[in-house]
Amino acid sequence: MHHEMLDHFAAGETAAHRLDPAAKMVATLAIVLAASITGRDHLLTLLPLAVALATYHIISRVPVRYAVKRLLIVSPPAVAVAVLFPFLEAGRPLWSVALGGWTIEVTDAGLLRAAGLCAKFVVAAWAALLLLSTTRFQDVLQALERLRVPRPMVVQLAFLYRYLWVMSDESMRLRMARAVRDGGAGPWRLRMASRTGIVSVLFLRTYDRAERIYWAMAARGFDGTLHGPAPRRMGPADRLLAIGSLAAAAAIIACDKLIYG
């Protein structure tokens, strides 16, 4: 069955694709850190980060439609939290709505905080998306190892990414089998029971397959090490990206503290 991988555009030949994965990882972490530490409603502080990401996006030639679609897919949790701020944050009321004995007010501070949260989310998710869109996932794992991330965590990420699609295929097969049997018809309770059964069977099949994969890997002498091609050394451009990103992030955080206190 067809799946669109996270690193779908990682085989490009642009300057962004040729950069060292570890340098791109450092730059991504610097951007996410800067966006997280700055004030919750300091939108102007995020502008340099957005400009840097837009420049990198243009160089990488990742389709804008693809990026927007992926950002929208992961945005519901942030939006669900942000929509509450205008009603819960104290501030100057902009308008109010009376519901029975309750009065719901929308405040300016709440709107500003909601906008700040959404902006931070977009910057962080955009940075991660561009990293995965210009770097093969195997290279991302190798970069994590080079940055001294604990090996068990890297191995778990590798297995999660590899077998997530296996579980997705298994789920599709179970749903197709259910549709062939009942066509989605019947009372609501029976349909819910059928879906619950699918989840149960999927768990059992996943557990069984994981156990068989573990014994197969143990029989082949797997010792927890992920083997791959030897990483290349960072070049001048890679070092400039890593050091420049860290310096820029530190400067943005310092300016945010100086301007807003």
C-alpha cells in the first residue's frame, strides 16, 4: 500500500539538501529553542526566525502546498489550546456574549496570547518540516547519534518510523475486511463494537509481530547498533550554519529580554 513518507522530498539536489544533517539538526534546534524562550506574545521577535525559514524554504524548493498541508495536519492541538486564551486571559474586553447567566468576554490580551502561541507553533513545526523535507530520516538518526543523543532513544525512533507503516498497512487490511463483511451498515452500537474489535485485533497482531521481529533480529546478532554509511565531516558551510544559527538564536533571545524586559 502507498504511504507518503516524512522525508518525501529528501532526495533533492539543492544546496539545502547537501548540507550536513548534524548542522541542519543544530540549526533546527536553535530555531525551536529561540521560538520557545521568547515572550509568549512577542510576535516581532519571531520575525527574523520566519525570514530565515522562508529563505531556507526557497533554497530547498520544497513545494509550498506540501508544506502548508503538513502544517495544517499537525496544527489542531495548538489551535485547540489557542482558541481558549481569548476567553480565559485577563485583559481589556473587546466584546462580550451573554449565555444564560454567564457572560463570555474576549480580551485583547487573550487574542495576543493566542496569536503568539500559534506563531510559535508555526515557526517550530515549519523548522522541523524543512529538516525532514531536506534530510533522509536515516541521516537524521545518524545526526542524532553524532550529537550524543542516547543510543536507545535513536534506536526506538528508527524502529518507530520503520514499523509505523507496517502497522498502518495492517490497520488498512483490517478495515477493508470489515467493510467487505458489513459494508459499514447496521446499528450504531454494532458499528462501534466492530471498530473496537479492530483495535483489539490490531494490538494483538502488532504485539505478535514485534515479538517475532525481535527474535529474528536477536538470531542475527543485533546488538542495538544501527549500521549505515560513514558520516562525512562538516565543511565550512556546515560549520557556518551550525555556529551562525546558535549565535543568531542567542542574539534573538537576548534582544527579546532587552526590549521587553
